[in-house]
Amino acid sequence: MLVTPPTIDLSNCDREQIQFASAILDHGALLTVTEPDLTVQQASVNTREMLGVPVEELLGGPLSRLLEEPQLQVLREHLRKNELAASPGFLLRAALGGADFDLFGHRRDGVLVLEFERRSEPTATGNQLSHELHDALTRLEATPNLPAFLDLAVTQIRELTGFDRVMAYKFLEDGSGEVMAESLLEGEGLTPYLGLHYPPSDIPAPARRLFSLTWLRHQPDISYTPVPITPVANPLTSAPLDMSYALLRSVSVMYSQYLKNMGTQASMVMTLMKDGRLWGLVACHHHRGPKHVPSEVRVAAELMVHMLSVLMSAKEHLGSYQYRMKLKAMESGLVANLLRENDFSAGLLHRTPTVLDFVESTGAALVVNGRLELVGRTPTEEQVRPLVHWLSGHMAEEVFATDSLAGYRPEAAAYSELASGLLAMRFTKSKDDYLLWFRAEQLQSVNWAGDPGKPVDISDDQQRLMPRTSFAIWKEMVRMKSKPWLDEEKAAAEDLRLAILELVLRKADELGALYQNLERSHAQLDAFAYVASHDLKEPLRGIANYAVMLTEDYGPRLDEEGRRRLATLSRLSQRMDDLLNSLLEYSRVGRVNFADADVDLNQVVAEALDTLRVRMEAQGTEVRVLGTLPRVRGDRSHLGEVMVNLISNAIKYNDKEKKWVEIGADSLSVYVRDNGIGISPEHSEQIFQIFRRLHGRDEFGGGAGAGLTITKKIIERHGGRIWLESTPGVATTFRFTLATRGAG
């Protein structure tokens, strides 16, 4: 693409598809072949000079035109055993065209890519390299912190590889980078880059993506001539070759020119990963001339950066351990305050420790139910309220952090001296309740490697975008920025949010909106329980006993009608007793305290099935538990009652010849499904009403009609809900959720 002055935009670099280079570095050759016949489909045009066979003879022909049968057998064995799905793997060593080559291969989009790299012998044996690597890693493990770790790491890598300059480069949040450590060859007069910052355009997004895919990239000669691949499109796929993982992939012209402008003649770049994400790079530069690093040394260096990535996370965690412990102690203190205080704001803002003690900040704001309180040095209430309104529409997560609030919200420039940095925590998505921490502006002097506002130059003919040529230190005074928020602080804010929600907000919601209703309901339920247990059950028991005595003593003297009436009296008193027991159970569920324990639903279901085993066998019902049920927080006994009620109903209300019940869980809910009589849609709510039966009193084994009502009450006490999905005459599925957070 021709980039002209009207179209110049740094995003041109970000859109460059460098993985489709269609060319390679000139110290090797590349072929693409089909499997299993190993027919050559594409080749670099330098095969005659490199491998001794013209490209015309290779294309469309078998690989045997290049490799002998013993070599092909070794290759086929490697291809059979290894997936080769990402980084190229070493396959064999071969003498071709009068030179020795290492053959590497990988598969990409159904294509086998073979790369022949001309060998250069290492100065050390494999045994020596392994000892050097072991000694280096031993010394790295002993470093006390991350800066010392990185300083030693770049020194060890420079000694291992022989480059003039090795740097550890960290990517910052905005895509720019900073040189965190550097090792230079003494006596060469090299300009140090330690501490310099580089704009995002120096390593654009496509390059960062490729660096995150591979651990090592080597360019032995920056002034190389790219070698085209022919044909550009694979004859079978009609697509250009994706060279994301190719060792020999030609690099961007912009990148090569950029390195030349730095005086670099050879480079090797290795990736540093942290928690699965690109953290930074180890950049090796050679200024004295081209430099080809043997494959054995590259393997040792790659293994070292693997270990660096692992150890680096440990060093960072070690360096922040004391601060994390302080944050955890402050969190415990704040939660303790909230438990002691009825006033939510008093527990967070006015008792020691306060939220200002929690994370390093100059001011804080608390917004609960529309009430705003400020503490410390903060913007005014008239400035904070619009900020809160803005947050409600811009916070994708529950925690938001920035060290440059004015960059998100230009209005914040008016109070940047007080609040350039913001750490915001939203308690719940359903309400605009927030806890905000502010950090004052902190003037910063940043040393850039050249003017960051001019990361590129224009060619003399004004037609081409070119990498900048000046890397002289350019000082910038940064305003409207605060000290950055650490990952530990953001994580601590999220932990505090969860602790507050678990211990305080749930109680606050209950006491706020439902307190009076709950108080009246509890009083009524208690009064009802007393009346039901004493004033009703006692005389009812007497009626039942007298009916039994009358039947025993006077039954023979009565005619058939008299005996029938006595039997009806006994039956009705028993039914009334069952109804009262159901009412008592319902009121008890609403009054008693539920346990909050770790519950394995698999065990709960197993115990419920054991309880119902006789009924299952009598009804000939097959019960299937599908998959593994989750672990939850709740009251084990009452959750067992839920499962017994739902399973027994599924067994009872079934008129099929082959009855079955399925129990399982998905991302939506826990469910109990049956192939029974079904429930009409108009009854989907009525069925949960107490004593509301959809069938005759004695149909399907009878019952009081309170089981589902009690089940619903138990689930609601766990903060969940229950509903049903049913097709009359076909099947019914009862689903329920529990609001408490699962343990697994």
C-alpha cells in the first residue's frame, strides 16, 4: 500500500498483515508440502543457491527430489509422532547444496511448512550450554526483587548469546514501552537506552500479536534481501501462507529500517509472558556486524526466557507480598467496622481504619442510596455527582481504575490537582452505589527515545512513511496523571467489594426495604404456630382418640351407616392433623435460621434417593443423575428437603408405563425432570400456593398440597427462585437457582 502524506496515520502500521509476508530471510529456504504424499506446493525462489535444486524442479514434485529416502523416513516418523501445531520443531539435519542445514517444520491451516536454515556451529557444546543455563537460572532464583532479577537476566543472556546489547523491555498499559534493564558490551561506546520510553508505534499491534505467539525471533542480518515465495497463493488453498510461526518469515520494511536507524545489524527478540499475556520482550541487538546465532544456542536462550517468565511472576509477587498483606489487614479492619456499626458510612469513613488507610489515596467518596459523603482532599460534591453519573454508563466491570481521569472525561481536568487518578468500586450492577478513591496529580518527567509526537518521518519524496531516525533523549513533563494504581490495589478493591456484599449489603437490604414487613410476618407466624400447636392440635387429637374408642367399644352395636360415619370422622381428623403439620412446617421454614455451609448437591441427592428408594421400586421409576452437580453454600438439611419434595412429586404424578426422573444442572439452574402428567401453563403459579391442589384429594396418592409451597419458601430463603417448564401429558421440569456463591 502506498502511504502518502494525506493518508499518513500511525494506525497504518497497526493494520499491516505482516503474517502474510510472502517472503523469507535470506539465510535459509522454505517449502510448503502436502501430506501424506509430501508434494511441494510452494517454495522460496532461492532453492538452487541454498539447497542445490532449482525451484522449478521442486514445485509440484515429490520431496524426494531434495531429500534422500533415509532422510524422508526420519521426517515421516517425526510427522507421525508430533502435531507441530505451533512453534516449528526440529526434524533433522541434512547436507544439501554443499552446506549443512537444520530442518524445522510446523503445520499451519492444513499446510506443512518446512524451513531449511543454514547451520553455524556453536562455540560451546550442548553439555556446556546446559551447565551455563543451569548456573544462570540458579543465580536468577536467588535475586531479591524484580529489578535485580531483570538486571541479572539480561547480563546472563548477553553472555550466553554474544550480542552487543541485551534489553528487558516492558509494555505499559497504553502500548508504549520502557527499558527496565540493559546489559552492554564494554568498550564499544554504545549509547545506553536504560530507562527510556518508546511510543506504541515502535512495536505496533500486529508485531505484539506475533510476539505473543512465538518465544523467539532471530534476524541475523538486518540488511538482508527478502526472498519471495512462489507461488504467492497455495495452489490447493488459494490463500497466501500464514507465516505467524515461521522462523524465516521476512520482517516489515518499517521494522528493518527502524533497526538500521538504531545502528543495529543483527537482532534476536524473545517474549516475556506473565499469566498467559504478553508482558514484555528481551531484545538482543548486535552493532558490530551480522550475527547468526546457532540453533542450539537459540534453544538454550528460549528455554531461559521460558523460565524467566515463570520466575518473573514469582519475583513480582514476592516484591508486593508485604503490601498485599497490608491490604488484606485493612480489608479485615473495614469489615469489622461495618459489623460494629449500624451506619454504613460510619464504618467505612469515620472509624479506624478508614478507606483512606485501605489503599494509598488523597481522598475518597461514598455514594449509597443517593447520599454522597466525601473524606480527605476531593473534588466538590457538584463535581463528584456528575462523575458518578458518568461511571454508571461507562463501567463495564465492578472495579474501574485510571491514573489519568481527564483522558476519559475531559471535564476532570478542572480538578486534576485533586483527582487525576480514580479507583472506583461499584457495589452492585443494579444500583448506582459506589466507593471512590482519588489520587492527586503527580508531575512526571518521562525520558523518551526521540520525540513521541513524531514517531515516524516522511521520505524525501514525501510519499513514504518511514521510521524515525532520531533516538536522542526527549524529555516530557506529564501532567494530569497520578501515581498508577497497582494490580494488587485493583484486586484488593474487588475483594473488599465481595466482602462488603456478603457481610453487609445483604443485611442492609433486608433491614431497609423488608424490615417492617418481616417483623409483622414473624409475629403473625409465631402467633399462628402457637394457636395451631396448642388450641387446634390438642382438641383435634381428642376427637381422633374418641373416634377410635367409639369404633372399638360401640362399633359392633352400630349399623353399617354408623360405622361408615365413624370412619369418616377418623379420616377427617387425620387429614386436619396433616394440614396443621404442613402449616407448622411452612411457618418453621420462615422463622428458623438456616445454616451457611459448603454443601455437595451430589451427596444431598444421593441421600434423597435413598430415602425414596422403596417408593421408586414400588412405582417402577428409573431415576437418572446426569453429570456432576455443583457445590453450593446453604443449609444441607433444607436443601435435602427440596430434593425429596421435587423427586417424590416426579415419582407420584406419573401415569406412564415406563416412568423416569432425571436430575442435573446446567449453566441456568439445577433441575428435576420427569415424563409424567405435566402441568398446564395457567397453573404454573397456582401450583406453588399452599393447599392448592390441581387434582382430586385422593388422586395420585393424595397429600396436603403444601410440599411445593415449602420447597419454594426454602429456595427463596437461599436467595434463589424456582419455576417450571411443562408440556401437559408429556413432561415437566422444575428448575431452581441459589443466589449464594458456589464453592466449586
